[in-house]
Amino acid sequence: MTRHLLIIDPQNDFCDIHGASLPVAGADADLHRIAALIRAESAGLDAITVTLDTHRRLDIAHPGFWFKADGAAVPPFTQITAAQLRAGEFRPRDASALPRAQAYLDALEARGRYTLMVWPVHCELGSWGHNIHAEVQAAVVAWQLQRQRHVQFVLKGMNPWTEHYSALQAEVPDPTDPGTQLNQSLVERLDACDELWIAGEASSHCVKATVEDLVAHLPSANVGKLVLIEDGMSPVGGFEAQAADFLARMRAQGLRIARSSELST
């Protein structure tokens, strides 16, 4: 029995701790449980992959990209629709960015999964918020030394023109940027085990999008090997229903939903 642990975006900015820019209620406790699970099951974990949400200051989903029609700043947690942009209710601060921004919003909404959300600046490359939660970091360091294997780190979100919730591909892949397209090698690596444990933040967004893409593209189509650790993930505030719907749909498709204590031997 080979086991692979996938930890999605276990980063400071998503934790409900001092200094976080996009705290998810419950995330700190989630990640303490995942760290404890790594320590307890170190000998039985054959691989660990950690994804890292990775952004720059100027990003289509950050406030610094946008103005309102009257020149006022756009606050975090503002949704911008393609129709609103076309009507002039919002505009990019760089006027030359308007055609590309409009094309992105049109394409995003055509996919039917999300509307553009302006998030607080988070997981900025080089910042404390981009770093892994300290307990998870300590646990994966210990695992690497014990097992003499590298943790695989996957960065996502560097392209400022598209949101990148899923660790497998951007919401609207850019044909000129391979980093936004389906990461086939990662899909295959995640499939090359008997059991894939999945945890991280947040269950309403990045965990949800990653797992949905994984189910859609898993080469073996054996979704029964996927185990969602329900006490190792929490939703962004206000999106609890989205997370609950995601878990219900995944259970109905044959994925296992388990608590971390059920996985400890």
C-alpha cells in the first residue's frame, strides 16, 4: 500500500493567526492536525506534495489592479462581472489592460465555475504570508530526513492575468504560458499511489478546484483512492455552502471523506 499526501496551500496568509491577510477560520487547527498526522504516519507516507499559492502585487484578482468608475479604490471581496466591466462600473488602473481583462472575465464566466473575486493581497512571493505554516513545515522537514526523500513543492498563481485556484491548472489557461495549463506530470504523480490523502486550504476554493480537476483528469479514473481529510480543511468565510456542496458531490462520486484520526494507525 503506497500513500501520498497532498497538502494544498498550507500557508500563513490562509491561517487564522496574527498577520495573515486572508485568514480562514479553523485553518490553524486544521494544519496542526495535518502536522500531527505526518509525524504519526511518517513511516507509511511514501510521498508528500505541497502546493503554494504564489502571487505578485499586481494581479487581476488584487485591489491594486482596479479602480471603480469614479476613481475610487476597489475593496477586497468585491466581485466583478464581465457585464460590469463592459458597462464601465470598474476599470483597470492601466487603461491598456482593459481588452485583456474583458476577454478574461468573459472566458472565466463561460467556464461557469467562478466570477472574478478581488481578494486581499495574499501569498505574495517573498513575503511571510507565502511561507508554510510553521508546524507543517517542521513536520515535512522531519519526514524528509526520516524517509530521505524530498517533498515536492508546486507553485501556482504566478501569472497575473488569470486566477489559479486549482493546483493543476489556471481557471482560464493561457496558451502562451505552460504554467497555467494542465500539469499532466503532477496529475500522473498523484495517480501513482494506492491511496492519496488530501488536505489544505481552503475547502471552498483551492482544495475544491484542485480535487475537481483531479477527478476530471485522473489517468486511472480510480477516484476511490482519493481521501479528503475533512478536519484538515476549512472554507473561506461566507462560502461554507460552496464547501459543503463540494464535499457532498465528491462523496457521491466515490471519494472517501475521513477525519485525520481515522487515518492514524
